[in-house]
Amino acid sequence: MKRAYLVAGLAFGDEGKGSIVDYLCRVTDAKLIVRYNGGPQCAHNVVTPEGLHHTFAQFGSGTLIPDVKTYLSRYMLVNPFALVLEALCLQNKGIVDALDRLYISKDAVIVTPYHKFLNRLKESSVTKNGSCGMGVGEARADELNGITLRMRDITNSPYLLNLVLDVIKSETIIKAKQLKLGNPSNYWWNQILDLDPVVLAKNYSELPKFQMVEEDWLEDYKGDMVFEGAQGMLLDETHGFAPHNTWTDITFNNAFNLLEFKSEWKPIKIGVIRTYFTRHGNGPFPTEIDYYISDGHNPENEWQGKFRCGHFDAVLGRYALKHIGGVDCLALTHTDLFPPMAQFSYVNSYHVEINNLDISTAIISQVKPNVEHVNDCKVISELLNTPIGIVSNGPTWKDKVADVPFEKKRGMK
């Protein structure tokens, strides 16, 4: 029976999903990565034992492996310009055929510069929500309102492209004015006004000829697959804590929709979680501590702001597992980066009585955690009532130890 490894984050993102995807592609028969949510805001770090490092945004996190392909499904929001830049970055690192191994659904929604500019206009003008500033939420909002540019559309003539982009620009201006953000002194407002749809349409038409496929293309794939999720369940569009959440379904729903035709495939659900919690940017964080635990790959940045750290939160971990529908096993990451204290610290309860299945933003913004300590972080398995399938003791695939079902089926790379 073929296998589909479904990888999702169980916290606020930055759990180490890219590293786990790379590992799975190296120790199983999986040669295809399917992106089933998210967009160009992803930052999945992969480091090889030889020291090669890449932060994957749109390409699958196994792209450093020569025979691994990426499929951007219809649930992925795509920035084609950023995709080309990422391919060039990979080329400079010796991965010269990344685009040749990339397949994109013709129905994937495009994040345009107008979406990115509006996103940054909002973040620079009102209270920051912790957005990545890439425009994914704006593109998703337009999709829900029926105003969408899809990958298949960039094969149209520049004239037809211009018609769609002109509508998107007009809607962007209307939204900004409704929010009273049309400030002539704001750089991003002027970027919206100055970008000519005619010029943008021409730029799209001059992009490389991507390998765009119909959605049934996946039906013909015969091997094992890794489904690479983006962000984390505590940021989910439905179950996350608004307004500091995403416009993306973080659950396995999209992955299972894509697997509907593959009844012979065995899905293996893997929830990735750190030994300590993190959050990049604003939003409630009950177990936050006042010092920073560096993993070397998540610095403070202009749009998300500070990278924050906290005690392991079993309350929110159970909440995430409940709403993702449970997982077959955990991938426990960053076990080599314990907080600077003698013992592993965790929170199994708060100072108020809470129903784990109905946690509100207000509650997790105000509660005080009960911090406990033990000598072994593997207590996480007991706290979350879920077995640990992979333990990551460092950044590379060689730093990971796994039990079945991740037996080594082919030569390590």
C-alpha cells in the first residue's frame, strides 16, 4: 500500500515542518511534495549535513533532493514573481532544475502585488496583526468575493490579463478608502496607485512557462507523497484566535480532498511541535517567557515583528489536536534547544477553569499558566496522549530519529 505523509504544525507556526518534510523525503519512497495550503509567506528552513541552507517559501521542502518534485495544488496561493526569485536563489545554491521539478495547478489563486501592497498598507497604518506582509489574506478575501486571478489566467493575452488586474486594482483602492487608509504620504498607498495594470499584465505574460496542470494530474501519480502544510493550527482561519490568525485552512481537510481518488493510499498524519512554544509577531501567548531561545532561523522582521518564546503549552496543544482531528504521531523538534534552565518546562493547566475545546481569544490573552518541570521532554507524548514518531535533535535530517512507520526504504542522501 502506498503512503501519503500528511505534515501539519500544531502551534503558531515555525514548528520545524520543512525539516521534517526533508527528512521524510530522504528516508521513505516519497518523491512528490504536495503543498495543500498557505502561500508565499511560508518560511520552512532546511539545512543539510554539509551546511547548505534554504528557507523554502513556495517550493516543497524536499527540493534539495535531486529526484523530489513539488506540486502546488489548487489550495495553494501562488506569487509567480516570488517563485521565479526563489528558483534563482536555489540555482545559486546549486539546485539548477527546481522549476523543472515544479508542477502547478491551473486553478491555484495568484497573490498579486496589489494584494501585497494593501496588506502592507494595513499593517503600517493600523494595529499590527502579525501578518507576514505578503498579501495572502487579501488574495484569499478576493477569492471568497469572486475576484480572482488564477494561474491559468497568465497564459491569456496581456489585454485579457489587464482587464482582470484592473478590477483587482479598483477593488483594492475601494477597500483602502473604506478603511480610511488612502493616505498620500503612505508609501504603500502610492504603490497601489502607481502600479499600472497594463504593465503588470505584460510582466505576467513574460514569466517563464510554468508546468501548469489540471487538478486530475495528481490521479496519475503512482508513488508515495508528502503533503506539506503551512503555518500552525493555532493560526487556522476557523480555529485560530482572530484577528491574529491566517486566511488558510490548516487542518488536513484540503489534503484529504486531494486524496479522495486515492483510496489505496494510506494517509499517515504527522503533527509537528517544538519542545517549547514560539510565536512570530503579535497575538495572545499565555506561556510567553521574557528571554529568547534562538534557533538561528527566525529573526525579528519588519512585518511580523519579534520572535517570541514560551513554555510548552499542553492546553493549546490538545486544542490543536482536537480541531485538526488528531494525528497518528508527533514529530518533536528542537529537543536540542531546551530553555536555559535545568529541567524541561511545560504548562498542563491555567489558573482558571478552561474547556480545552472552547478556548476564546479573551481567555488565552488573560490567563496565567501553571508551570511545571520534568527531566525528559518526552512527557509531551503523555500530555497530548499521542505517540512520538520522530524526534529531532538538530537541524539536519541526520539529527532525526524515528520509529515505524518511517523505516528506511531507500538509500540515505
